[in-house]
Amino acid sequence: TDCEQKFGECELDAGTDACKRLECMKNFGGCLKTDLSSEKSSTPPPKMSPCLDKTNTCFELAQEDCTKKLECTVCSKYCMNEDPNPPSYCTAF
């Protein structure tokens, strides 16, 4: 998708800068939301909400720590994809 292409370019640009990568993630999320809302179904899959709650809590705990925020975002993706092998720092997620 267009969003993924932009995200890829943004990530390349950010390199290892956690804060910049986080900005990419945020923009990617915003971009996806616009993409999704243009489709007819506005109901999110049922699995989404507990993951979003956890993500919000995780962000609150992370406060201004970009690395932690990035971890929240990664764990959130694993949660939504129901991936059984998330990184070790996601165990508390």
C-alpha cells in the first residue's frame, strides 16, 4: 500500500533513532486509519480492543521514553496478529 511505502522510506530515514522511528509508526497508524475508514466496514476486528487498551497503558507507562514507546508499538503488533512468539520484552505487555 501507499502507507507501507511511506513507512518504509520513513524507517530508512530514521535509522536507529527510536524517536524518529516512533514518529514513523504514528504516521503509519494515521495513514492506515485513513485507508481503512475509506472502506465500508467501520467495525474493527474483535481482537483489536484489548490490544489497544494494553498499548495505551503501555504508552502511559513509557511516558517520554522513545525506546519503551517503540516496544509498546511492536508488542501491540504482535498482540493484534496473535503472534505466539513476541520479543521477550513483550511478556509483560
